[in-house]
Amino acid sequence: MARLTIEVSHRHQHQFYKVEKPVVRIGRALDNDIILPDPAVSPHHLLIRTTPAGGHEVVSLADENGTRFNRGRIDGTVAIDRLPLRLDAGRTRIVVHDQDQPVAATRKIGCRSGGLCLFGNWLPAVMLFGLMILFSAYENYLSTPKQLTWDTFWSDQLVVVAVALGLTVGMCLVNRVTAYRWEFASCLSFVSLALLLSFAIDQLSALLNYYFTSPTPGFLINLGWVALVLPWFMGWFLTRLHHGHAVTSWILVIVILSPSVYLQIQQVSDYYDLTGEFSKKSHYSTALYPLDIRRERNMTISDFITDAPTLIAPHDIGARSDQK
């Protein structure tokens, strides 16, 4: 005869009860063996009892909402011939387990082996946040197209700080949904590191676009970051680091990052619009970059005037001679 354990899940809370009696009564009334604080559960909803043959069975006693098993309502008695057995009483999930069933391997908590931990401790979180602010200030200085003043500089930095803290709160909410815990320090580290990488990728994209005189390298790098690296990083943070529910975590990752991926892919039409010949944009970047590094040497106006005769094709020279 199998030894049973009953798992009760209600509002993301899990409680376990060993079956040590021939009859276990479950319901909302206070005289039950397992009391369920669910208003959709009947006072005496169901019972799990041992049969004379040594097995177990479920007896539904509820008249209002009933007990559901395999998407159907139980009328009377159902034998427990396979474990685990999943039941629904009101809005409460009840799972009957075998006490001897194997359990999953223990998940290790990161940073318990010593050393500096980027996630979970406030000191690394504050250090990453400060480093992100400094890097954003540097990028703000490089990307300002006009003379920079302290008023505009500090206002832009306050916007960055507000956005970073807002993203941290949002990430905490996502972690609360998937792992049922608040992890403010860990979420601050994640957001700061993600923004640091994003700022670095922006600088790398601008440099490669300037170097190759083309927007393609930057587009591919940003698309890979938004569509591949950032979803993996976010999924790893929720599922591996915080042990959140895998399906819920990946659904939230897809929902949150899908607009960014869509906007990134939509930029293709800005460069490869085939609706009309004159609607195409030039396949080169007109943006400047502070580091003047290009694949080919820049030509000054004086050099261009000097080398102009060699740049004209021979047939063009002949055509101009005929016109004269």
C-alpha cells in the first residue's frame, strides 16, 4: 500500500500533509483534517480514504462547485490507481503524491561558494548601478549633437536613473510572478548589467557602422542582442538563478521583448524598401563617430581636387571631348 502525501496549492502557496489516518476530510469547515481557505470550496468538500483492499479512493461530497478530475466532475467515488493524482476543488489544486516517489535534484543557490557575487548582494548591485550611470554619462557626452551644458547633462542623467529604477521595479514584479519572491538587489544588478551591455553595444554598433560605412553591422548586432542574447539572459535570470516557473518565465520574456524585436526588424524596411526606386534610403551611414576610424582613408577636399582627373572613367573623358 502506497503512503500518501497531499499537496494543496492556493494563491501560489503550497502546503503538504501526510496521510496518516484511514479517512482524511478536506473542506472549508473547521472540523476537517485539511482546511482550505477558499470561498469556492464546500464546508465538507471531499475525503480521501483507505479501501478494505489496501488501496485509496477519493469521495466527492461537494454539491455546489464539485471536485474535478481530468477536466471532468467527480460524481461519487474515484479509485486512486495512479500517482500523482491531480484534483481541483474550487480554485484550489490538490495533488496526491506517493511519499516514496523520487524528488528532483537540489538546485544550488549562486554565490554560496565564496567570492564576489554580482546577483543577490547589495554591494555589487550598487557598484554595477554606479558603473552604469558613469557609462551612460559618457555615452550622453558622446551622443550630444550640440554644445553640452550642465543643465541638460544632469537632466538627461536623471532620466537614465529614473528609467533604470523603473525597470528594476518591473523586473522585481516579474520575478515575484515567476518565483514568488522579491529580490530587489538581484534585480538591480540585472538591470544595471543589461543597460551596461546595451550602452556598450550602442557604441560598438556606431563604430562598426562608421568603419564599414554601412548600417548593416549595427543592425545585425542590435538584432542579435534584442532577439537572442537579452532573452537568454532574462530567461537565465528568472529560471536558473531564481528558480522561477519555467513556462511562466519564458512566456513573460517573449511578451516583454517581442515589441523590441519587432521594432528592430522593422528597421529593415527603412533601408530596403522595394515599393519604389526613389523611396530607398542610401545603403551607408551618415552618422559621425568620435573615434575617426574607417576601413578606408578619408579624403580631404584638396586631395579630391588633386585626384579628380584619375577618378573620372576614360569613356567619360572621351564623351566630354566629343561634346566640345
